[in-house]
Amino acid sequence: MTRAAPFDPRMRGYAVFYRPGGSNICPGCGRSHWYVGRISAECAFCTVALPLCEPGGGRFDPDGIYVA
């Protein structure tokens, strides 16, 4: 029986987040007007929704792993 490799969040691929206070370009249409809620932001033109980078006051460490 083969043992599975442990989960490594750095290997999950590219993740897009809405960063409050930053320059946020929509990955769907390229515009930059957003409706920002408590846990996500939605593009005003094409309705693509992105999670907020810091939903609960958390942050990302240098490896890109979310730390609450």
C-alpha cells in the first residue's frame, strides 16, 4: 500500500484574491470597479467574485499560506 504525500498548499496553483487598498484588476474583464463585502468582492461589470485577502484580520506568510 502506497502512502499519499502530505498536503502542500504551495503546490495548489495560482490563487487570485482581492487585496483591500491595492490595485485590483478583474481577471475576467480587466476593469477595476468592485463591490466589496465582508468576505468577498464582486466585479461591477462581469460579476466575477474574489475572496478577500484578509477576511478576518489574518495575513499571508512569505510562502503564501494563510495565517489566521
